[in-house]
Amino acid sequence: MATAISVQNLTKSYKRDKMEVPVLNNVSIDVEEGEFLALMGPSGSGKTTLLNIIAGIDTPTQGRVMVAGTDIAGLSETALAKWRARHVGFIFQFYNLIPVLTAFENVELPLLLTDLSKAERKTQVETALKLVGLGDRMHHSPKQLSGGQEQRVAIARAIATDPDILVADEPTGDLDRTSAEEILTLLERLNKEFGKTIVMVTHDPHAANRARIVRHLEKGDLMEESKFMQGAV
Amino acid sequence: MKMLKFVFKNALRHKLRAFLTVIGIAIAVLAFGLLRTVVTAWNAGVEASAADRLVTRQAVSFIFPLPYAYKDQISQIEGVEKVSFLNWFGGTYIDKNQFFARMAVDAETIFDVYPEFVMDPGQKATFLKERNSAVIGASLAKQYKLKIGDVMPIEGDIYPGKWEFVVRGIYQPRDKTVDASQMFFHWNYLNERMRTDMPERAGDVGWYSIKIKDPSRSAEISSKVDGLFKNSRAETKTETERAFQQSFLAGTSSILTALDIMSFVIIGIIMLVLGNTMIMSARERTREYAVLKTIGYSGRHLMMFIAGEAMVIAFLGAGLGLLLLMPSVAGFEAAMPKGWFPVFNIANSTFIMAGSAALVVGLLSALFPLRRALKTSIVEGLRFVG
């Protein structure tokens, strides 16, 4: 199986009042295509920073990041924006839907950057929303949806362009147990049925258990690989 | 185009705030339009001046008359096409509050020199035949419900006595910049009365209006006219009609400048109102902009969204303001004493200026929030808690 993500000797530090604050220390990780990786670790361990760098919304201080065949560390901001639109789908903890847009319009947002016709966009949005089980909520605004439904719209938005990689930052962190289960089942389905490579950051061992690989970060260091069988936690 | 809907939805996201901002801009545009209209009306005489007309007046002051005999001499100057003259009459029609220009004119030439007063040939012929006839502007006729054959009694002040004029013509203004609220009658009629009642004032005219063949020769012809009467008992000052009209405004130039400045201060206020709204909106949406950037929207897209949103609000406000301007100008005109501003129209330039101001204000008010949106990294934006 080909490598979807290859991170080599990645270092990231931030400047805080002229002080260098190290966040990631010489991290290397490979993720194969179709993999479902969970990144775990305490707050401040650098898991979200690693996810952001893989997703091309943050830049490394040092190291090489190859994602979907592109060395994204060398891309300009504009090129990176185009690359993200084509290759990465994002799922956030707080859904981050645009409140003035309906579920349909939210899912359509990334498609507006493509050359698809209106009819093609409509088909793709409807497909994505039906896939997440919201075919009957297309014209609802976010405030008319429950948290779980909002997150499902966010997932539909993430998959609407059929990206190579899905990145999810605490996708169940703001949901009740039932909704969280639904979301995890959906992610699992996207991974298994549709072969999507997923990288998920989570605090929740129960959520991490749904991933096929779990890696732990501690103070910016990536711990040894531990493989979990589904339902092992 | 496909993102326009998003721009509109964002612009009207906070309905009350958007409404108040639009109203604020509309009121400012309305005030701007009213001020510009007053400034335009004040300058109407200057703007309506013909390039091919010179005005010759007494060199000491406009209030002193010139001899009628100058007419033939001026006509002899090479380059002069036609010479006419006018004489301020004053007087009271109905009561002292009814103000409009009443002038004794050279009936034979006045409409040749002032083609902007459009006369029916039949009415003109009747006017020329009858000594006590008068021609009035269409708006004056409308204001006083005067029609052909009506008698206008006027109590003289500069020229004492009771005067009666029969309306024999109603002139139409050639365009909306022409004053249609004047009254003209035969200077000969006035002069005959002067000969008998005040002989020392007979043969005097107020000023000459000279139509020239080539406007580029106005300075040269003006010098020739003034040269003719140098060292005479009534030396002359000849200037273009525009300069003549401007000399009337000289005393009020500081008021006009103040009005001008105020109208542009209003533009500044609009900018602050909209800028404030845009800054608040953009700040609240820091996280959304980060999400959009994450999805793949570039700085160019954000610029389009933020500037577009500012434009929508600016143009809604400007449109509403201009819409309200028309009835407001009409109301303002109706509320003012008649004759203050004979020409009181919203100039096309006012519409253009208000539209351009909305465009510029929209763009400028978007600059600061746009800069902020572009400078904020995605990671910072996603962490933003508004």
C-alpha cells in the first residue's frame, strides 16, 4: 500500500515573547493510504500541531512533510490553499459551520472553488449529505440542527470534494455519547467502505479505539507505535 | 458570481446592525446630497453662464447705470455679434416676500442674446408689439397661476410709481439649469416713464450683455469695449458672464467653502460608520475566515467577501439616501422662500459623487478588517473565541 503521509524529522517551535517554545521534537511518522490513525496525548503534547502541519494549515520549523505526493512544506500560501482544497477534508471539534448558510450551502462551500457546474455541485452535495444521513435536512440552518447533525454536516463538507485525506481534530469532543458513536461509526465507514485515509486527534480512548492505529504524543515526542484491534479499549 | 449569495447573506447577517448601518449611511448620503444641491444651486448662475457672452457694467459699481448710447458703439466692435441690455427694476409684486427677478430689457435683442429662454414665435411677436407687455418664465407662471393676458401690477421702488404689465409671453427654459422664474418687460416702456417723471434717469441702462462670435477672443473684445469708454463719465468693466456671475458670489464664498467642506466631512462620517460595522463583523468572523482559508479559500476570496459585504451595505445605504434625496430636495425647495434658488435641482454630479463615495467608502472601510483577516493565521483564527 502507498504512503499517504510521510513526516520526517519534523520540528516545530513557536516564539512567545522572544522565547522559543518547542512543540514537536524530531517527529517522524508514515501513514499508509486507507489508514485510520488516531493521535492521542495530553493537552500541549503537540498532537493538534502535528495534525495542522499534516493538513497544511501550519508550517514546520524543520523537517519534511509529504502528503498525497506533495512536499507541502515548500508550498506558498496560495498554492497551499489550492492544495488543501483538492486533497484534504477537515472536521473540527466545534463543527465550524457558517451559521448564515443552510446545510446544503455549507457543504457546497468547498465545491464553489471547483469548476463544477451548478447541477454537478448539487448532485455532489446531495450525495454527501445522504451519505451522512442528512438527506432530509439539506435546507436546515445550523441552528436548526443538533450537535451531532451539525458535525455530520461538517463531515459532509469535508468529503464533498472527495479528498485523499480526512483530518479530524477532536471530532467527538463536543458531543454526547450517542452522537459521538454515530460520528465515529461514520468515520469508520468512510475509512472502510470508501478507503479514506483519516488522521484523528482525540483525548477519548473510546474514540481512539475506532482507529486502526493509535500513536501517542508526549511533550512533543511521538511514542512507540501501538496497534489496537477494534474494540480493544 | 456563485459566491455573491454568500456575500449578501453575510452582509445581512445581523439584521438590526445592518439596518442601522444602512440607515446611518442613508442619512449621511441624504445630508451630503442636500448640501451638494444647495452648493450647486448657489453656483447655478455661474454654471449656466454662456461662454460666448460678455457683460459690460459700470466700472465703479454694478449699481451705477450706463448710457443707452453705448449700445451702438459696442455693436461696432469687430467680433461682436449682438448687443442687448438689461436693467434691474425691483418693485413689489403682491407683497415684499414675493421675490423674483424683474428686469427692463431690450426687447428686440434679448432673446437673440439669451437663446436659453425659449419663446413661442407668436407670443414673441405680440410681446414686441405692445409696450407694456411682459414675458415671464414658465415656473413663475406656474407659481402665480399667471397666463397670457393677465395683468401684473407692480409697486415700484427703484422706479417709483404704480406699474402694470400684461403677460404676453411665457418662456420655457432650454434645460433645467436655466432660471425660469424671471420677468422681462420693455426697457422703452420704463424709459418713457423716466423721461416724464425723472428725466435725469432717462436713457440709463443697467448693464450690457454682449454676444460674441468667438469665445476665445473674449479677453480681447472686453479690452476693446472698455477702451472705447476710457476717460468717459461712465467707464466700463467688461468681463465674461461667468466672471460677472462669480462676482456676485464673492461675498458668500466662505459659506460655500464651509458647505463644501461639510459635505466631504459627511463622507468621512459614512466611512467611520461603515468601517466600525465592518471591523465588528470581521472580528466576530475571525474563526469563519480561518475555516474558509482551511477549506481552500485564498486571500483574494476573503478580499472579495469582506469588500463585497462592505459594498452591499454602502450601496444599500447610498441607494436609500439618494431615493430619499429627491422628495427631500422637493420639500426643501418648497419650504424655502420663493426665488431664493431659482434653479434647485439635484445635479447629475451629485448622484455620481454619492455613488463614487459609496464605492470608495465601501472599499476603504473593508481595508482594516481585510488586513486583519489576512494577517491572522489559520491556527490563530481557529483558536479565536469571539
